[in-house]
Amino acid sequence: MLRYDRLLLIILVFFLVGLFYWVYYMGHEENSFYLIPVVMAIVTVYIFTPQIEWWGNAKYPIRVDKVIRKMLLDKVSFYRRLTDEEQARFDKRLWLSIRHKDWTGMKLKNIPEDIKAMVMTPAIILTFYKSSYLFEDYERIYLYKHPFPSPRYSKWHASEIHHEDGLLIFSIEQLFNAFLHPNKYYNIALHEWAGAYLHEYTLDSFVGMKWLDKEELNQIGPYDFTAIEAWLGLPVEDLRQVCIHHFIQFPSAMKQAFPDFFMKMKEAFS
């Protein structure tokens, strides 16, 4: 992957070395003032390295690798329904969104790229038909190997979101199993990104909507509400997140059980 900041620094450093040689070894000391803007340019590039790198990535995004694309085709029904052109757009957005986030692994030496893709895939699905898809207000992601307690919740749980801090926290154990077995386990990443979506995006199509209740949601998913809360490790505070989860994960079942609600959701996310 081309690092534009490094390329620019290399060019400037070589230019500085050549200019230094020309000034002090070729006898042009009177032109030494030319060194000042070059040094200033090097310092500027160094200071603004993150912005330059992001500009380069955004201007020339690449697709995620073949392993992740195969994973998406095997496990994500939304992705399979896309055309080849749409899948390429999905891949580029996923690649770019992964690089947009600040990743922290709790007691992890490194975070594999496929795990990052599992975290960000729901975010790309929810915003796929929008021009803005990066969830700018949510830049930090923490990952634990297993369920965890926190200052906010002493009970061990699988995920957490902090709107005020732009932070999402996930247990890789629940994240991984739900991604590989969507019909058996509730997707904690989709649950939390749905919360971020409801917090960040204002949708007129949601105004006045009558959301499904627990009993109605139990008619759609392969697991009931008790199982969802047990998997999360915490009570569900906003039923809308489960409604969005089931719309994405089980669209056919929702359409059959609640066709009017399904159509409203489809309008909201298209």
C-alpha cells in the first residue's frame, strides 16, 4: 500500500540533500536561504502525516483482500445480493473504514484484519446507500478476547457503546461466532452500530414509526429475546437496535411476518 506521506518525505529529503550539496559544496552559500522552505515543508509533512495519509487512502482506496471477500460472500447475505460493481464499492468502503478507526486490542499483540472486517461490515451495510458512511463520531474501537466488565457495567458482557466518547467495545468471542453463525447467534457489532446509526443519522422516514415489540421480534429471529440478552450479557435498552438487526439479518422472515414494517425499514435504508 502506497504511503503518500512517506513518499513526499523521501522526495523532500532527497531534494534537501541535493540543495545542501549545491549550497555548501558547490560554493553557493549566498543561496542558503533556499534551505529554509524545504526544511519547513519537511516539518509540515511530518506534522500532518495522518491527514496526508488519510487523503491518499480516500482518494485511491483499494479493495479488501480475497480472503475477506470470500468471508463476506460465505457469511453475509447482504453482500451476496449486491452486483459485482456494488461489491467492489462495498470492499473499498470497508477497507477505508477500517483505516479510519483507532483500534486497541486489550491484551492483544495485534488485531487481525478479518476481525476488523467483522467489526466494520455492519457499519458499511447500514450506510451503504448513503454518501456519508464513516461514522465520524465513532473513531475508537476496543477489542477484548472474551466478555468483560467495565466501569459502567460490573456484569460481564459482550459489547458496549459510548456515544459521548465515540467508543465501541466488543468481545471477539461473541463477535466471531455471530459472524460465522448468524442463524445461531445475535450479531453484537450490528447491534452497536445500529445504536450509533440511530444516534448519528436523522431520518425523516423513522418519524412516527411504530417499532416492533419483543413478542413481535420473537416471531422473526431464530433466537428469542431472552437469548439475545443472555448473549449480550446486558438488558436491551433500545428495541430499535434489535429491529434494525433483524431487518438486516432476517429480511425474508420480517417481510413475511410484518410486511408493512419491512417496507418502511427498506425505505429508510435505501
